[in-house]
Amino acid sequence: MRLRSRSAFTLIELLVVIAIIAVLIALLLPAVQAAREAARRAQCVNNLKQLGLAVHNYVSSNNALPPLWGSFANPGYGQPLDQGGWPLNWAVSILPYFEQANLYNASNNAVNGGAWDNANLVTVSSTKINSLICPSESIKTGPWVATAFTSYHANMGGPASNYAWTGPIVPMNGGYSGVPGHANIPEEAGSGTTSNLGSFGFESVTDGTSSTAMFSEALVGLNGYISVFPGTNPNALRVSYQTSFTVNWDIGSYQQAQQFVQACQAMAGTTPPTNPTQWSGACWDGDHAGTLHFNAYNHTNTPNGLSCVAANSWGGPPGGLNDAITATSLHPGGVNICFTDGSVRFVKNSVGLQIWWAIGTRNQGEIVSSDQY
């Protein structure tokens, strides 16, 4: 009888097959991860478009853009609130326009109401709104109330050293002269030294609604004081860093703004973050002139740069009008921006500083085309 030999893999053949499979996995895994990030980024774009549409519907009803924070007894007008803790803000005012009318009706808009008002703490301030959170955000528990965090911040303007409050979402003028600690800022004392505060509509966006940023992203802050040093650590974009640079406001100086940005970008790698570090995105429904990191940002430092605090910061680590409160995200290479016309575009980290400043202001006369960013 002839014996039939049994075919089988040799050890070398088996190792070659394993090596090929490993190479294929190594090639496919980044592609899968990129596809997933593309889907998350698309959802982020959709979230911002919903905010833009809600603002347009708000303007149609109130003839004014929503205030950064303000009186909601008469939406879009009146004096700003500063009583209580962290007055209710722009996000609350547009709740009815992105299918959150019940939550809006549950909010306490009394004079002493605010995000940490007892009535609001058990309702709006404890409610998680998924459409206010970027799907790429890796932090799932907020640094204040666990469910109250947000990824989307309103643009309050370009560098304060030129002119403060030049964005489309700003506080309403007046109402601070009797509040301790506030009268030292002319804009908030209502002294009339600037015309950038107040209630206004799209007609005041004279630089063009298609070239004026209205919302962008910011990474959620860390829970508690954690020593994250500047450099390659991505958590450095979640905190703020103290500088020794003094930033004045309303002095018509882009030169001072450029020097501030240079000081921020040259931050030593051993610089510890300011304490507390947790304010970025901490509270979607409240805001305050000294806690602007909650859900506001400005066009001082370029996207995904550090957030830096001026030596004379009015707000300190939570963010004031003369600090660099920077747009940040986990999207590779840049951030999503919702412009005032409701369109959403991706702006790269490499955008020119002057172009970034220009799209941050509504009324400074800059001419910017979309091919410049």
C-alpha cells in the first residue's frame, strides 16, 4: 500500500501568516480609528449647526442675539444679572429653539436665580444635554456637577487689548456699578466707555455674519488640581497657565495682544497650571464675568494653543475678559467653528494669528475670505 502524506503548515509558514495578519491589523486599525473620528467630527458639526439654527430662531423672535448672560424675564434685553451664583446664560436662553422647551420652563429666572440656585441645581444644572457635548470629548464626568459640563463655548470677541467684547455673544451693558468688585471694569460699570456691550441683532455684525465666529469648542476641565505641565501632554489644553504679562483692555493695541500670545506660547515646560484648573466647560447653564471659561472663549491665542491668564487678570483662573481663553478640541489639526450665519467650518491650528483675530470680531472692519483659514 502507498501511504498518502498529510499536508500541513510548516512553522515558518505559520509565522509568515501571523506576521501578515499583524501587518494588516496595524494598517487597518488607524483607518478604523480615523473613520470613527470622522463620524464623531461630523456629529460635532451637526451639534454646532443646531446651536447656530437655534440662535437664528431666537433672533427672529427677539430681534437680538442671546446675551452671554442676562435677564431672561425680557429675553434679549434689559440689565445683566450678577446676583446669586453664575447667572443663567446664552445656552439657557436658546433652549426652546433646540427642542429643550421643558428644561427652559423648569429654569428659575428670579433675580437671585443662577446656576447654583437650589431650584436650578436639581433641574437645569443637573441635566446632561448630549447635543452640548462633542462626541470626541474623552472626559465623561464634569468637574462641577457631574452632568453639567459642555464642549461648546460662545465667542466673546478678539483680543481685549484692542477692544473687549467684540464677539457676537456678549453681556448686556450696565448694571454692575453697585456690585462689589465689578465697578473697576468700565464695560461692566456701565460708564459708556465702550459700545461693544448691549443687545443687538445681526445688523451689528458689520464684518459679515459669514466671517464672524459665534461658537467653537473647548476641552472640558480637569476635576481638581492636577499638575499638568505645558508641552505635548493633551491635558495641558484643559487648564490655564499664569503669565507675568499685563494685558490692558480697550487701548486699541494689537501689538500688546501679540506680545501676550508670544508670552503664552513661550510658557516654560515646568510651569504648573493655575489653581483651580477645572473651570473649562464646567457649567453649561451659568456664566459670570469672572468665570468665562465655563462656556465662553475668545480669539486671542490660536486654536489648540494654551489658555493663559494675564498678570492683571480680572477673572483669574476661571477666566476674565483680558485673558487668553482658547478654543481647543480633540479633532486632529483644528477646531470646528459655527459662524454667525449658521455655517460650520473647520479651522486649522495653523491659521494666521491676524486672521484668527479677524474672524473673532464682529465690528472691527477686517475683510477676511474663507480661503484664508
